[in-house]
Amino acid sequence: MLLRSALLIGCLFLPVALLSANDKSEIAKFQGNWKVVGLVENGQVIPEEAIKKWLPSGGLARITDNAIMFQSRHDGQSQVKLFSIDATQFPKGIEIRTRDNQKSQGIYRFEDGQLIVCMGDPALNQRPTDFSAAKGSNRVLMTLARLTEKQPTPQPAPQPAPPSSSGVAAKVLTDAEVRQRLVGVWQFADSTGPLLATINANGTFTTSRDVAQIRLFQTVFSRQLESTGTWSVQNGQLVYHIATSTRIDRAGLMVTLQVRSISGKDLIFVDGLGRVGTAVRVN
């Protein structure tokens, strides 16, 4: 299963104490830190750079006992999902259960230090018989590499840092300089999720969001326009007027953000409720 499916769906499994001695021996092989390095979904090869963006932890996970642990790159929230195996089958079997008790059947093997997992469509509840995910098979083939201690392991997302000497404080810049530095494409997270804000030099802006569409185990994103309007900088504050929006409650609003720090890479601001936020320049 695409690690997102294996990690994100809430699972109900047998506790480790109920595993057989053979299964416990197999579970021991899963222990450690892993990174998804290969992914094929229903005949489509997913590029490694896309894996990093699509999977909630960038494709990194830690396995302890029969629990898979990871932290979201977006909000730093830790999650734990469980799995069960049957080492007596050939190929060896692995099972995922959703919170509503929907089963996902798969097979796995260890090869050259890597963990290879092939999962079938949970809607079909059929276990694959070989390690392939050709077009029309409704399967996902995933390869995970074990991370060494020197390689990065899953960590909570960093919290917004206060302005430092390495940043460019807005108070030392004129409004014209702030306006110049703001032009570009920024990404930040609001209450709904990641949002892209394109701030144009002509005083207009647009926001868009990558909307997830789940197809089998692969998450496909389509970028959809959310809001348009105008923006300005007044006394170090970013003021933007929302002219149109797909969210009815936002159309016509004026929003003010106090710019705390701005550099070529990030923007730190304070919203009207006093909450500190960070936006990252993507273009």
C-alpha cells in the first residue's frame, strides 16, 4: 500500500502479545527507521520527489513492535498505526484494518536490506499473489529502505521561530522594501491545510490549494483557485482585500497581518488573533 494509505488509515490490529513466536521473529525484522524509495500504483511509477510531497511525513517512518510511527510535515502531529503479519504464508502476508474494520490484504518480503510490500485494493479484499502492480491490477508496490543512525529520522515539524538576527526585520525596512520582498509565491498552512498565495507586483493576489483526490492508494492533487483580491503594505502590515473566494465566508473580507520578519526564504507574521505564522517562499 502507498505508505500514506498504510500510515494514514486508522487501524485496529492484534496486539503484539497475541503474535506467534514465528511472527514475533518476523516483526523484529521490521524494527527501525524506514524511508519510502520506490512506489508503483496500478502501473504508474511515482517519482521520488513526488513521494516526498505526497506522503504525510515525507516518506519517513519509525517501526517499533507492530506500530508504525510518523510525524506530519505540515502540523507536527504524531500518529501511530498498527499492522499484523502472517509469516506462514507464501508470499508472507501482511494485513491492514481501517477503523471501520475494512481489511487491506498484502504481501511482503525483505531483500538486500529493503522492505518490499505489495497491497491490493481494500475494496476488493484480495491478497496479491506476486510482487507486481501493473496497470489494471489495482495494486500498490512499495519499496522501503532502512535508514542508518546517521540518516534523518522522523521529527516533529519545527515550530515558528521568533525573528533573529539572520532574518530581515520588517521594522528596519520601508513599506516599499517590504512590498518588493513580498512579491512571489508563498506557502503556509491555515486551518484547512497548505495554501499557496501568489502575490503579484501589480497589487493583486491569488490563493490556491492542492485538493487531494484519493484514487486507490495514490493521492492525486489538483490545484484549485480559492481566492483573488488586492494587497498593500501599510506601516509594516500586509493588508489584503479578498474580492472573490470559493469560500462564501471570506469574500469581501479585509485581512491584516503584521510582518515580523521577512527574508528570501521565509516570512514570519502575526495574525489578528496574535498567532505567529510562517510562510515559505516557493517561487
